[in-house]
Amino acid sequence: MSMKLNIVVNGRKYTLEVDEEETLLGLLRNHLHLMGTKEGCGNGECGACTVLVDGEPMRSCLILAVEMEGRKITTVEGLSRIDSEGKVELSPVQKAFIESGAVQCGFCIPGFVVAGEALLSRKERPDERDIIEAFSGHLCRCTGYRAIIDGMKRAVEISRIESEIKHC
């Protein structure tokens, strides 16, 4: 059976007909064609499907789309912004992961990036322990995690610098 769903994804309002059994992950990929959110394990173990639901990181493969009525969803695509000149401005975590070589195959990285942005929104200057805790439950098969943790440390620096520039 299908149901009408009102949802905000990456700042845009949508009214969609979705099957009551469809996951949020399925809605994002199949209806909205947002391919940054990945299906890794399909049971919430790997973190590749992590999105922000009203600012909190959640595994989209475990959530039914119909449960998101009226909620605000942010995917990895929604973390970047368009500046006044029409250029894409990456988020601090996106920038840092690229700069530090934290991205290998890229499959798991959207989940790490979303979790990293959630961490920065909760804590201005997280330390390595905070980073490891925020990334617990996220699996990567390429980097051995050191590059990802170092990328997140760099994101903290970029975020601090950008914050200081805004306040000048």
C-alpha cells in the first residue's frame, strides 16, 4: 500500500507517494536520485547509509520512509552550499577529507562525512576520542581509519578557521 509523505530533504520540500514498507534509504536513492547515501549492509551495521534526521545521525536503511513525515533530512549532498557566485562550497568535513586523503574508494565516506558534520554541530572542538566515538559503528575496508580520523581532525581546524573568519 502506498502513502503520501511530506518531507524536507536537503532544504527542499517534497510530497511523495511511497510504499509503506520502503526505507528512507530507498526513498533517497530511488525517488529523489540522491546517490551519495549508500547501502552497505542493509541492517544498520556499517554506517554507509547515515543521514541527518532533524540534525541527528541515523541509519537510513533502518528507518521506514513513512516515519519521516514532516521531518528534515540532510544527506551528504545537502552538506555543501552554493556561494553568492554560484560555486559549490564544500562543508568543512568534505574539504578536510579531500585535503587529507581520507577518501579511498568513497563507498563508506558519505556516512563518515555526515557523522563528522553531526559531531561538529554538537561539539566545536572535538578531540580524537570524540571523533572515534562519533565514528564507532562506521566500517571502512580501505583506509584503516587513520586517514579518516586525521581527516576529521583537519575538519575541526577548518571549521575553527571558518568560524573565526565569520566573526571578524
